[in-house]
Amino acid sequence: MSALLGDMEPAEAESVYFNEYPPPKALPKHEALARAFIDLHVADNRRVVLVTSGGTTVPLEAQTVRFIDNFSAGTRGATSAEYFLQEGYAVIFLHRQYSLLPYSRHYSHSTNCFLDFMDEAAPAADSPNAHGSIQVRSEYQDEMRDVLRKYRYAKQNNRLLLLPFTTVAEYMFELRSLAKLMRPLGPNALFYLAAAVSDFFIPRHRMAEHKIQSSEIPANLENNSALDSEEIYTGENETQPPKNSKKLVVNLDPVPKFLHRLVDGWAPEGSMVVSFKLETDPSLLVYKARTALQRYSHHLVIGNLLSTRKWEVVFITPDPPHERWLRVPKARRSKSISGMEDQVGLAEIMKGKGEEHPSQM
Ligand code: PAZ
């Protein structure tokens, strides 16, 4: 395959891309889970949102030791999923493995480790050698009870399906399958694409099979103690440096833009597609978000800057006002008891609780 996937027509790029990669091992299991989940909610005429969350990786080796990662903790996706659940949606949460999850995000990772919320109660007076029961500290009880109830409700009522991915190829396979499975939902389907998807990758046919080596492999390997050393350079692959160089030159192709295929082919008729655009340069954000909306003709692009993403987003829509800024008011930006900063969530924004950007009013 010599032509760049990015230069091909979307349908051709789709067939070339998906033929080159084996489907992820977990795909059949994920499809079965998703099919059952969707059938249940089709029968109940419930709206279903596919929330994508977290960053995709680009492996440098087929047997992957090194990979390039995309920034995203999963806060936007996990927070928004909670708001969607609150609004009565069933949520398929397609997320980067080990990134933040709805509800448990309040008590995970090192900044808000669940152990900091617990205490051991004093043992009963008549058996002082017994262990005290583990309890949530009194100051966290109300907030944790609230989170726990919502979590239990979502679980017991089959409202939340968690499906993990790691690489960009896994993400693409999962997205395509889920979108097609969601077809029976028609206009009850919503796509909320908050995942940070890699723009560049190494195509499978150019990828090194084994760990890329940083020093030359001796011609005669037998009885050579150099084999025990950490890094040995094989020099066989395009991603390898010229012999005697210590540099690793990585040559990446553009990832095909499958949003086109999602909107025009995979997603159900009448469904709504919302995508996100992340930038770091404020002067590019609106331009890039508008360009994405024009290119893919979907319903909404939500733009955000890396530095202000937790309290400020811009909505770019095909209809007036075309550009609308929303901010979490300063007073609500402070940390909650559980240590999570408040975030702009879609359902909240739609209910108009965000603040308009002063320059747009
Ligand atoms: O997961 P997080 O809360 O740390 O970050 C969210 C985000 C910035 C990845 C998301 O809001 C976003 O913009 N996603 C799309 C990224 C992109 O342009 O590919």
C-alpha cells in the first residue's frame, strides 16, 4: 500500500484501513454486549448515546513496547456520561482502558484516592481486640451516598455499558461496529465523540514486529553477551535509524478521517453527531472547529483549549448563532469535596447553566 490513506476517497480509505488490521480480539464480545444493550433500549424507546472518551495510542511496534499517546484523562467523557444518564439516556461508554469512568472518577487516581475518604471505626468496647468496620468519613458521606445511588441505579437498570480500547485501530473498529449496531435506534441515537483520537500512525505494513533496538545487533549472536544488554539495534525497518545512528526517526502517516464515514455511512439515519476539537493555540480553535463542521456536515463541534477546557467551551453549529461560548462561572470552578474540578458537561450546557462568553453577548 503506497498511496496515503488520507488522499483516498473515504469509502476506499475505509476498506484499505480495515483490511490491513485484524479486528481487536475483544470485538466479538463487545459487539454481543452492545447488541443486547441496544436491543433492550430500542424496546423501551430510550435514547442511547455513544460517548467516546480518553486518548488513543499509536504503537511503534507490533509487539508493543513503545507507543505514542494522545492527551486525555477521560474527565470530559466520564463527566458528560453522568449528565447523560441523569437526563435519562442509556450510555455506551467507549473509553481508553484505565482512564476515568463515570461515577468512580470521583474516587480514583492519586488526587482523590478512595482510601483518603475512609476510616476504621473504633472496635466495640466489649471486644477491644476485634477490628473496627471500615467507614466513609463523615464529611464525605453525603457526596459519596449521592454518587453511589446514581452508580447503582445506572448498573441495576442497565443504563451504562463500559467498553475499553487502547490503540487507534481498536478505537476505529469499535466505533464502526457500534455505530452500525446502533442503526435500529434511528433518531434516538446520539454520538458524542470526546475521545482524543491520534491524527498520525504507523501503518501495519511498515511497523517493526519486535521492540525497536537502539544499538546494532552483532552478526554472530551465539555466545554473545551483548544479547543480555537492554537495547540492541536491528536496523531493518523504515522506522529505524541509519546504522551507527542513535536516533530513532519515526515516519507517521495521517490517520484517515472516519468522521465522514460515521456521518454518511455507519450511523443511523436521523441520529445526531457531536464531535470535539482540542487546540492549544487560541487563534486556531474556532477556525478548526468550523472547518470540521463544514467538512463532515454533522450537527455540532465543541471546541476547547487545553489550558481552559475545564470551564470554557465553544459551540460551533450550522445554524445561528454559529458560535456560542459557554463558561462555568468562576464561583463554581473551585474544587468539590471529592477534589474533582467542576467540568462543562453537555447536558448542563444545553440546559443553559453555562455562562455566555462576554465577547459574544
Ligand atoms: O479527557 P479530558 O477531560 O482530560 O480532555 C477532554 C478533551 C480535551 C480530550 C476533549 O474535550 C476533546 O477535545 N476531545 C477531542 C480531541 C481532539 O481534537 O481530537
